[in-house]
Amino acid sequence: MIHTIHSHRVRYGETDPMKYVYYGNYAQYLEAARVEQLRSIGISYDDLEKQGIWLPVSEYKMKYLKAALYDQVIEIHTYLKKKPGVRMQFEYELFNDQGELISQAEVTLYFFNALTQKITRCPEFLSELIDQNWKED
């Protein structure tokens, strides 16, 4: 498993009139956390794209337990619990600044070869980075 933590302070423009985070913004928070997890193991999204690999989202599941509010620092825990094949699934837990679990999510992406325009397996260079950073539960 690979587990990383990314923090984000909620900006005013990300909220609705009640100062609750607008639900559509959570996808951006999850993406930022996912990008940072990949960066932490030694690869950026830009590096993947330069190698001709795209990672489109195929599934997005979000459970809202409690609202995130303006100016709170939310902590996003990102988990890669299964080694990827043609898909890569991330799980998330979001906590407010009181340490309360406020949301849970799952996002599944698939590997897409930009040159052939076909679904492909996880590239070997990424599998190696994942293996190097993998920790047993």
C-alpha cells in the first residue's frame, strides 16, 4: 500500500453562500492529492504524459459525511491499496482541522496510450516505482 497526506486550505471562492465547500470542488482536491502521491514516489503527471501515457477517470465515488468549510485546512489521505493493471484505483479519506472524517472517496483511472489511442497496462517504469514505495499493511 502507498499512503500519503496532502493538505488544502479551503478558499472563499470554493464555497457556496453557506461557506460550505461546493461539492464539485472535491474532485479537484482529490486530483491534487493524487498528483502529489505520484510525485512522492518519483513521477509527475507531466512525466507520464511525456511518455505517452494518459490517465482518464473511469469511476468517481464520493460520500459526504460532513461539510468542509471556508478557511478550514482539510487533510486528504490518499491510498493506493492495489497494484495497478490496466486500472489504478485510489481511495481517499478527508478530515477537517478538528480531525473529524468528513468525506470518503474512490477514484478509478485507466492507462491510455496517447499514440495508439488504446487502453494499455500500467507501464513498467511506473510499476517499478510503485514496487519501490510499496509498504505492507
